[in-house]
Amino acid sequence: MANITRYNPFNDVVSLREAMDRLFEDSFISPRAGLLSGRGASSNLFETSEGFTLQVPMPGVKPEDVEITAQQDTVTLKWQTKVEIPENATSHWHGFQSSQSQQSFTLPAAINADGAEASYNDGILTLKLPKAEHAKARVVKVNANKG
């Protein structure tokens, strides 16, 4: 027996105060500087039948300063930005400093972490993440019984 729920449009009503609070939080409180947007690091995610491609811009980051952890449907990146000021130099402004960053990405399906590949080119980290065998699409043929 199916559960049927009656639609009530008044359940979706939001007060003007709630709407303004959400607008204010989205516009002014979320970090928006540099690589960060309201959701964290800017990124691209593409899906094929075989897996995912995740691209994350990391200008100025050395590949050896990036740590990648992949498990089930989550990929976590940790990286360091290092700023070196030459000896006897006078600093006129500091726009950014050395820092450590971390970002986690939840993918739409489980991945095979053993088959993951990472490359870094022109300041963009690209991860090739094959889908786990149980997450890949399957074609099922129907056999008709004759008789």
C-alpha cells in the first residue's frame, strides 16, 4: 500500500524576515575571495559512463604540497600555499600569505579509489576517478520464454 501525502502550498511559505536573512547570509557572510566561493574551492566535475573528472584550480601550489584522499563517494584535497619573501626585501603590501587549505567533494556515485589518477598542469589539478564496479551502468537484456 502506498503512502499518499496531500500537497499543502502553505508548507512552502517563507516569511519576509527568513528570506532577507537567507539573502544577507548568501550575499555578505559567505567567503567569496580568491578561489573560494560560497561552496568552497571553485571546481568542475564531469561524468562519463566510466567515471568522473574533477578539476580544481590551484595556482601557485606545488604538486608535492597536495594530499588527496579518495574513499567511497568522497574526495578530500589538502594543500599548502607557500609565500617566500626575499631576504632584505621591503614588503609594500601583503595580498595573501602562506596557508593550508582543505576541501571535500561528494560525488554522485561511489568510485574505485585504487584506479584514481591525478595530474597538475597550468595551475589546475585534474583527477580521473573511475566509478566503482557496482556504480557503473549496466545493460540488462530480457530473454523471452518461448513456449
